[in-house]
Amino acid sequence: MDITMTEESPFRFRIDQQDRMRVPGIVFASRELLPQAAGDRALEQVVNVAMLPGIVRASFAMPDVHWGYGFPIGGVAATDIDAGGVVSPGGVGFDISCGVRLLAADIERAELAPRLRRLMDVLGDIIPRGAGRGGLWKLSGRAEMEKLLAHGAGYAVERGHGTARDLVRCEDHGSLAGADPSQVGQRAVDRGLLQVGSLGSGNHFLEVQAVDRVYDPRAAAAFGLRAAQVCVMIHCGSRGLGHQVCADHVRVMDRSPYARAVDLPDRQLACAPVASPPGQAYLGAMAAGANYARANRQLLTEAARRSFTSTVGVGLDLVYDVSHNMAKIEIHEVGGVPRRLCVHRKGATLALPPGRPCLPEDLAETGHPVLVPGTMGTASYVMVGTPENDAFASACHGAGRVWSRHQALRQVRGQQLRDELESRGVAVRPSSWRGLAEEAPAAYKDVDAVAAATEGAGLARIVARLIPLGVVKG
């Protein structure tokens, strides 16, 4: 596909409507961050998404954009529900509600240094990770699973895994409304029963970090962050349950009469009108998968707290938990008129600015944290949404891949990478050498450039920069 882009500003590129596109494509990036790797068809996917029924404003791509399933990773699209707008599982992804949680410790980097190795050993022993591995909380069966799918982190806290304040500092208070456990198949339930409280594999991690630099002291103070403070960042999602939910509902939508009638350019964009029975079934199952992911991160939080208490003698307070693989029903103005939209964010983070009514009371004047992880050995960022964001209050979710996993394995050896990171003061506890090599820092875009482009595009402002001290790798 021949794609022509117009540079509207240093961090904003436009793909004009052509053929069956219903809206233009907008890519937020610097020239250096645009997809350039051979085989990366992310820009073609931006065009394809612009053909979805009911899509409004634009098919957006964040600075970390790269090729994904149907939608590009880093893709954002909103459809008008009352105008036949659709929901597409490809616009959420297989890891439903994959997200990031940041915790802050009342200790500084220098104080932790003598005990860091011991802490990482404990975390390495206690955190379940890797494909198919068990979790920290073994649910008794479908009945208990349905309680967790309905109430998410709230059910975990009710069962003693956390505090009420944890829910205040979670997106949706830790539980996405509209969950319908009856739309989650038995195979998905079976896959999820033994995985609550586990990282999984791929790019998921638990990382001990330090605040390297504060750019916005007022926002940082509201978030509970200060220079040199030790933090913990957790990146994971809904494990096998979420993957199965996506697979099951894609299959239903792909075989429906609607799929044949709408004639989309890619079968991976299988979709259904939000108001239709298949659309409602998927949204109910997706919300249940999202609640599983929030409970999963809650259990990992408690494991990290126990590790810090036993080795360092300090606790961990939740800064925020936010997802980056979701489809949510939201009200946004389009053409000056409030519209009820289904906003898909795939590899894109909700970035609410100050003044939004659903913000926690203590974050009403700042907006909530936008968490942007790097990869082992590189920085991560805490940002905050801006009022001028026209991508439905969305921002980047990380660095974004530039190498495939196969490319990374050809370039990097896991043992050598571990030794290199350790020589730079980053303690590494991998689940496998192969998995470590696949997630080498060189396989990703420069997260500093991604954060700068996100700020330059007016999507979010930088609040603080964090650097890694140790990582438990999925």
C-alpha cells in the first residue's frame, strides 16, 4: 500500500482520506520514531482502522506505534455507538487490560543499595512468571472466579489482598463496570484459575526503580513521588484468560453475517456494532478480563509489599494503576456535540487531564499518572494528560518494539545481556535466557524520544523520569 503522509507539525503526521477511509489517519511521532523496520506495516494498519464503521475524528497512532494484530500497537480509534459504531477485539488485543502499576517506597536509593541484592533474590523467588506458570492465588473454581471477574481488584482487597486506598488509586477503582462473567467461556476460566498473581512472559516485568529526575514538582508531590525515591513498577495483564476471551470472541465475530457485509480490508479487524448482541457479549467478557488483570496486579502488589517489608522494613504505597489494552464507553465532544463513543486503546494509555469528574479526589487538580515503562536498562516515565489532547485523552504506553523477537534472538544472548546489565548496576532475575534476549533494550525504540514526542505532540506532560535498579523478568 502506498501511504503518503503530510507533516502537520514536528510531532504530528496526517494520512489523508483515500479509498474506503472514513476519517484521516493521525500519527504522533518524530520522523525518527515513525515505523521503519522491514515488515512493520503499522501505518497500513492505521489506514485500515480508518475504515471501521462509525469511526470518528481520526485513526490515531501514538509515538510508540508498531505492527500488531489488526490494529497497530499504539492505535486509538473511537466509534459512535448511536451511528452504528463497532467494537473490535483487535482494537484491544489478546492481553486484555494489560497495564502498569507504580508503587512508591518511603526509602531512597542510597538507603536501599546495601540490601538491593537480597531484595531482588526474594522477589525473584516469590514472583511467579513465565508462560503457563502458576499464580499466587489459587481460586477454588468457577464460582469464585466469577466473583473476581465481576469485581476485579475490589474482590482481591475484600479477600485481604490489599487496602481500600489501593482501589482509590486504580483506574475505574479497580473494577470495570459492565463485566459479564457468563460471556467468559469455560476454557478461559480454566486457563485463569491458577494464574492470578503472576507476571506471565514476553515484555512483562516487576522492576525496582529510583526517581532519577522530577520535572513537575507539584504533580509529583500529588502522586507521592520525590527525587531519589525507590519505586516498584509492575507491567502485566490478564494472562491466559484474557487471551482466550479475545480468541473466542474474534471467532464469533469473524463468522458472523455482519463480518461478510462490512467487507473490511483485514480479517483481524473482525468487529460487531456495539449495540448488537455479539458486541455486547464481547464488551461484557472484555470487562471481566479487565477485572482479572486488575486483580492480578493487586496480588503482585501484595507480594512486592511482603518482600520489601521482610528485607528492607518499609511498605509500598500505590501511586496508580492504569491499563493500555481496553475498549471503553466514554462521552467525548465530536464536532462540538457530546457523543457516546466506544474508545479503543491498544497499546495506548488513558491520560485524563485535570478536572475530569472520574479522577480520584486528590488528583482532581493534576490529572492521573500516565505510566510509560521502558525496558531493562532504560528509563521509564511518569507523565500526566493535557487538556489539549485531541486523541480522546490517550497517550503512549511504552517504548514500542523495533525488532521482532526472532531478530532479537539473532542479535542478543541472554547471559551476555544479564552480565552487561549487572555491570551497569541493574540486578536481573530472568525466567529464561531466551525470554531475556527477546526483551533486550536494543529491541525497542528510545523511550526518552518517545516521551519527548508524546509531550511535543501535546498528549501528556513529563512529571518524572525513573531508572531501573533491578528487574524480575517475565
